[in-house]
Amino acid sequence: MRTSIVLLTLLLAGCLTTPVIEKFPDVPVELVKVCPDLKQIDPNTTKLSQVIGVVAENYGQYQECQIKVDTWIEWYNHQKDIFNNVK
């Protein structure tokens, strides 16, 4: 009984003297992908419908990528603030 009390006291004292360093995790590489390149219009194109089609597709692709990236950055920064404020 006495041995277990001494052992428990030593274990608890060891835990108190060992600092725990908390570090917010880094962003996984998969989530830091850049947006894909926009499509180029063929310089020999004479049809305005083809130009408008490429422009509309690029605009949609840009908007989608911007929403994903902005939302991810906002979520990550919010989570990091929460992590840093909990002490």
C-alpha cells in the first residue's frame, strides 16, 4: 500500500514537471492545391460563340475555386484562433 502511494506520487510529480507543448497542426498538402489554369482561347478563332463559351467556363471555374479557397482559409484561421485562445 505504502509502495503504491509513493509510486503514484512519483508518477504524478513526473507528469507535472514535463511540459506539454501544443502545436496547431499544419495544413495537409492536399488542401493547399492551387487552382487549375484557366483555358486559353484559340488565337485563330473567328467565332464569338467559342470565345464567350471559354470566357463563361473560365469565370465559373474561377468563382468555384475562389469560394473553396476562401472558405478553407476562413475555417482554418477560425480553428487556429480557437486553438490558441484555449489555455
